[in-house]
Amino acid sequence: MNNIFTPRSSNAFIRWWWSVDRLSLGLLLVLALFGVVMVGSAGPSVATRIGLDANHFLVRHIMFLFPALAAMIGLAWLKPKDVWRFATILYIVAFMGVIMTLVHGTEIKGAMRWVRVLGFSIQPSEFLKPAFILLSAWFLSKQKMQSQFPGIMIALVLYALTAAVLLMQPDFGMFFLASCVFGMQIFLAGCPLRYVAVLGLIGIIGIGLAYAILDHVQSRIDRFLFPEGADTYQIDRSKEAFMNGGFLGTGPGQGTAKNQVPDVHSDFIFTAMGEEWGFLFTSMIVGLFAFLFYRFFSHFARSDSLFIMLGGGGLTFMLAIQCFIHMGSTLQLIPSKGMTLPLISYGGSSLIAVGLCLGLILALSRGIGDDRKRATWRTLTKKDI
């Protein structure tokens, strides 16, 4: 009887409850609830502007939020060995989905990234990137355990395939995210620095080619470097919204940015936050994201499994970059790039994919206690590749 509500309980749910990061799970649910509030505030003006029902985006956001949270909590039950198996299946399905977008996809703003399934537009690349991150982590860690296993070569081939289909869409943002995370994994896995250098060179060449070939990439970089005389309407309105919000904000639902910024419910929702909630509360949300990422990173730094360190750390790093790109774009700290803010922006595929990523992060961080002796990445990568 004494063990019923302890980690040694025979009840599977109670054992899971004790092993999962309950604080992070609770904070993620708070962010998801705040996302509903923000979409409910920013969505009606956008919907009305394009001839839809005022609550169109709010209803759809809540509709997509339920499977996102179900994926987050459901996947948090997985064991590490089941995580990479799930990632394998997910990668195959998502890769086929990306190929389908190239053949039968819907073209939006010059890109073939979406395919319609049962009346919904799905972006398969959103699910391809977390699957790729986990599989590359598994192959890299596998070679550390079995020196004869060609893990690095398989991971490089996997990266080449992933990069190729992303650039064919084209989806430079996804390519950039996958490349950054893969470069981090290569470095932390203790691979020769020439691999990191090659990835860096590929990234530089990729940016150059994207600037030369893709008009929208060239336009965004030019507007960032030379804003004088350029069309910077959304960025200008975004900066005005932050100044209008001041320290305490205009109040929930009282902002005017949502009436001026076309994508304020998704790629520019941070703008609405800054105006309506002010610098103080917005800084608290940024701090909450930073705390969660730090907590996840610290969990994985204590793991004695290289796969967990590379896989969980890679997923966390990906979400952190996504947050930085979203926030930096709205403040003109970096060239404008359409990217959602995890759990807060309106989105279908992106919201479900974020829930999936967070569930996998929670699954990989289970059972890593604060009192465990820290295992550094140098210890786990002492074997040369």
C-alpha cells in the first residue's frame, strides 16, 4: 500500500507521472493556453479582412491544439528505444509527403510545401525535420558504441536527402533549421571538425544560391540591409506596435497592430503580444521560453546516453532557433522570415509538429534526475570516429 503513489507503483500512469518533467509539462500547458488567448485576440481582424468568419482562426487553432497536446502527452510515454523507432516511421511518411507536395502540392507564394488531405492543408516538412534530427542522433551515437558501424556516413546521406527535398520545394527556412541542428550534432558527437567545416561551407553556399535564385529571399535580405526606400510595411508596423505597447501594454484585445499587420495571427503574433501585453509581460513570456530551453538542455547534459543528448538537445535547439527567428524577425534583428512561435502562433501542421517535438523531448528527458552524476559530452564522445 505504501508504494501505490510512489515511483515504484504498479500503476503505469503513476510511474510515468513520477518520471516525466512535471514542471516543464505544466509550463508548456500554460503557454498553450496563452496561445489560445493571443489567437483569439489577433485572429478576428485577419479573418474579417479576408472575408472569413471572425472566429475562423480561433476555432481552427483550438481544433488543432487538441491533437497537438494529445501528441505531446502521448509521445511522452515512449521509451528512448521506441523514440528512434517512431522517428524512423515518421521520417518515411514525412519524406513521402514532401515528395507528394512536389508532384501534387498546392503552390503558395511560389513554394510547393502544402498538400491537401481530407480538406486540410498539411505541410509534411514540419514533421520531416524532427524525424531527421532524431535519426541522425541515433546513427551518430550508434557509431560511438560500435566503431565499425558507418553512422556518420548514413547520417550525412540522410542529411543530403533531407536538404535536397527541402530545397526543391523550396523551403529555405526548414533547410536552415535542419542544417544548424545537424551541425551542432556533428560537433557534439565528437566527429572530425572537417565535417562541421563542410556543413558551414554548404550553409554559406546555400545562402548565396538562395539570394541569387529566390526572389523573395533576395528581397528580404535587401530590405534588412538597405531598408531605405524598400517596402518594409509589416516590419515598420511591427516596430510601431512595440513602441505603442510601452512597458505595460495597451491591454488584451486593445491593440491596433492586428488591423495593420497581415500575418499578425501567425508569423507576427509576437507583435500583437508586444503591443497588447507590453514589455514587462512579453519579457516574462520570453523568459519562460528561455527557462524551458535551459531546463531541457540541463536534463540532456546529465544523460548518460549520447542518443538522448544529441536527439533531445537537437530538438530543443531547433525550437530555440525557431523562437529566435520569429522574435528577431518582428523586431528587425534579422531578415524577415515567416516562422511561427511555438504553441502561441496560429497553425495547423506547425502546431501539431511542435506538440510532437515537445512530447519527444519529454520522453527523452524522463528519469533524468537532478541528483544524477553529470555525464559530459566529452565523456560520451571519447571514442574517435
